[in-house]
Amino acid sequence: MPSLDESLDAELVEGIQGESEIRSVPIGAALHGERVDRALAELVPEFSRSYLQQLLGQGLVALNGKPISKPAFKVKAGDVVALEMRPTLQSQAFRPEQIPIDVVYEDEHLLVVNKPAGLVVHPAPGNWSGTLLNALLGRDARAALVPRAGIVHRLDKDTSGLMVVARDRSTMDALVSMIAAREVSRKYLALAHKPWTGPAVRTVAAPIGRDPRNRLRMAVVDLAVHAGKAARTDIRLLESADSGCWVECTLHTGRTHQIRVHMAFIGHALVADALYGGSLVGEMGRQALHAYRLAFQHPVSGQQLVLHAPLPADMREVMVDWGLSYNPPTGS
């Protein structure tokens, strides 16, 4: 999965109305004979080279007062390059918005939120506003001082449940390291099609990569043939019915769509997960997946935190229709 910075760089958009900034930069001896796009990348490092190339293509760069448009144009020592930097949807995405957030734990270093289904985690093409990141910026001005407003992991738009968010840079770095070291326990509840068969506890250790037949999906892949990464999900049956099953999934890795892919791989696509073969059930219009438990050692205080989020109403309704109980799993 690309990082937030990579995904934003990959999807530059046309400038929109707003005040522009004219930046003039002299070409020094060290950049004599260099391509203009490479020179600008050195002189204006806060912008990506692809963004600067876009400015060139839009006629917003001038060399010694004359517009230039070719990235390969060579500059000389003593030249002055002026560029007009206009606001883009991307650059304006990281703005505070007053969006309610369900906070289940908070201290001066971090908070844990219960994300509702339908809320996008951070800005990206198609969702430049109305995200959890915008909500965090609107809730606390300090969030602007932390990369990505402190978001250290993600949930799909239509997956509900718990996420931990850092409130300062040192806590963010610690949480990122803990997640990479698998020191943060993440458990999910899911409703899937078909009655459960086989052992009540099953481990799916199957690598995940981009589906070679459909680039919009992920899939279990053969690493000898296709690019991918190792992935492991532990699945525990909670209850089965004629229409489907209720399971608890524990993540040991954090691949894109991991639970959805692994459940479909073993023949139990999630309810309403159309991308991976699931069908609608009643009013359930999103994949029936909920991050209900998050446990980790506080990176500053050392306190062991174990937090839970109640099952959303849409999943409860399906469970009632199927005759399943929705008491929290025992031992959690």
C-alpha cells in the first residue's frame, strides 16, 4: 500500500482558484548545466519534482523573464527562475473541519477513536475533504504539528472501529515502530457468507499483492510469479448459522484489505463486500467488518491499554436476522 505522501504525489490535479505565490530562485554554479526540473527540485525542496513538472507544463515557470515549458531545458549559473505556485486540491486538503469524532481514550500523548463506517481516514483523490484527518485538525490545533495529524495506521472507508492517533512526533514514531514490530494487537469482528466448516480456529498465512487480473483489487498471490507481501490472519469462529458465520479476526500483518482478501480466499466473503464476492444482506450496505479491540502498551507511561468499540447497529441487525448472538467474544 502506498504511503500517504506517495498517494498524494501520484495524483496531482489542476490548480483551483485562490491566491498564487511567485517564487524567484537564482541558479548557482553547482546547478550550471542542470535540467530545470532537477534544479527546481533542489531549490524548492518542499514541493515534489512531479508537481514542479506540472507547473512547467502549465506555463507557470519563467527563465530570466521568459516562459519555459520543457523540463529538460538546461539552466546556467546566473539565471533566475520564477515560478507561480497556485493552490491545488491537494495543497488545500489538510485543513481543519468541524467533524464529530467518537473518542474512546485520550491523554496528552495519544487518543483512540472509534471511526464510523463511511469516514475516509485521510485526503486522497476523490476525498479531498471530510476525512478523519480534517476532523483531527479541527479538534486540536496541535495536530497540525504532527505528520498526517498523527495517523499511524488506517481502516478502509467502510470498515468501522478503533484507531490510535498520536498527538506528538515522538509518540508517533514510537507507535509506528510498535506496529511494525507487531506490538499492537488489533482484533476485528466480521460477518461472512456461508456456514462455517472445519476447525473453529484457523490461521491463514497467504501472501497478498495486487490482483493481476483486476488492479482495483488485492488477492492472494504466488510470490514466485507476482509481487506481494507475506500476510497472516488468525480467524476464530464465534457462531455459525445457515446463512453465514460470525468470526473474530486477529491481524498479525497489516496488508491492504487483508481480512477481506483472506476471508474470501477461504470461501467466506464478507457480507456486502462486493469487491471480493460478498452480497448485500438487508440494510447492510458496506463490508461487515468492525475493528472492535485495540491493545498495546502506552509508549510513554508504559500502561497496558485494552480498548473496545461496541458492534455497530447495521451489523447487529444482520446478526438478529440470522439468529446469531452478539455478545462480545469471551477472553477478550
